[in-house]
Amino acid sequence: MWAAGACCSRQAGESGGGATAARTPLKTFQAYLPPAHRTYSCIHCRAHLASHDELISKSFQGSQGRAYLFNSVVNVGCGPAEERVLLTGLHAVADIYCECCKTMLGWKYEHAFESSQKYKEGKFIIELAHMVKENGWD
């Protein structure tokens, strides 16, 4: 399955001692990518979204600027598919959002109507405005 389920559940941890110990919420994501790999995460909540190994292209345009095309992603939910005319023609796409913070991230290509665009089917667009690079990008 391309998307993991609910991404964020809160766990209470305690810090400090005594009767008034503060409770610190910790985020637990449905899917974690390997820590040794370069990853892309949600800029708003830091949920893992994709491994750099899944990156297909950096040459895409989203509604808020540049966007990347990925083969697979994690910790995202998917809305209903709808037909849209994009820069490369008519496609059936479904909006994708972060399962943790519900931020709209981009879309999934469900169907391409032109044969030259079929390679996009089943792939994901995430806009740069909504992701951050983490782990070993030196």
C-alpha cells in the first residue's frame, strides 16, 4: 500500500521529578524511514515523507512553486481522485496530505490521459514548500 495509516499518536512521557512533573508529548509516526538514509520530512511536523532513493525528478511545478516527483511516500493520506488540467495535460489526480498535521502536500497521479505521461501513474508530487531535508545532506 502506498500510504501508511494514521501517522501521529501522542504518548505522554514524564520529565523532572516530584508531584508536579511536566508531561511532554512525543510524536509517533506510522512509518519511519531508515536513519542512515537522506530523507524528506514534513516541514510543519517533521513526519517522514520519502527517502531520497525514491526521488524520480526535481523538475516539477506545484501550485506553490517547485515540486519533486517520488516513486513512493509514507505517512500521507489521499483524497478523492478528480480530473485536472495540469501543465502537461489532463490527469486524474488525488490530493495528498500529511497524516499527522493534515497539511496538503501535493498530489498522486492516478491516471494520465496522454501516452507520453503514463510514467507518472501511481507516482507522487510533493511541493518543496512543504518538506525539509533531514539526515546526512552534507
